Amino acid sequence: MIIKAFINAPLQLSCLRQCQLQLYGRKKALILSIITQWGTNYRQAKSVYENKDALKLFAMDPLSDELNSSAREYIRDPMFWVQLDTLHELLQPIDKALKMSESDKGDLGHVIPRWEQIHTHLDLVKESSPDLADFMKPGGMFLA
């Protein structure tokens, strides 16, 4: 929702770009998810995560009031950022393992160990996430 709001608001996107330049010294992409491309959901979330400070700075600008109200509420909601941090922590190792499996240097001997690492990672994270624990229990979606 945040990225789509900026796509549909070029003036606000320009203001966000100025915030990026001020904070990061360069512009950072906002990546829109594409349903047919594996991993773009993670990269979309990551692009928002990596623009967190610029988005928060943008939200203090009066021009931000003209952005889609739902997107503006997410940007200003501290709980959204806590949940995004958790999502990033959950998905980053999975995305890394998938990229390694898809690379030219990947071979079948690494597939099972990578998936075992992903499963171990999920086991560790599920301790703090009841939804993930339900997802991973026997008969749940992950272990079905």
C-alpha cells in the first residue's frame, strides 16, 4: 500500500526522494511486488524496510498529508515498523538461501542443507511468533 501510494503521487515521491538524499546520500528504490516473480514480495518489504528513516522523515512534511491516508497511517504507526522488522528478520535468511539455490554456483549437494538451515531458522523464530508456530505444527501448512 505504501509503495502504490507513492507510485500514484509523483509530488510526494519527489519529496521522499529528497528525504532519501538527505539521509542516505542517494535515492533508494521502492520495489513493487510482481506475482509471477519469485521473491519480489520479500524485496518489496525489504525496500520499505530500507527506506524506513526516509519514510518517517517524509511523514513529518506537510506534503505527506496529501498521500493516501492508509499509507500515511502505516508510515506513522510504530507498530507497523515493529512488525516489518520482525518480517524482515524472518524472511531475510530464506531469501538468501533461495538466491544461493538459484545461482550458477548452486548444486544439488547444497539443497538439503539449505532447507535444513531454513527449517532451523524458522524453529528459532517461531518461539516469538505464535502465528508461525501454528503454521509449522504438524498438519500446518509448512509441514503438511
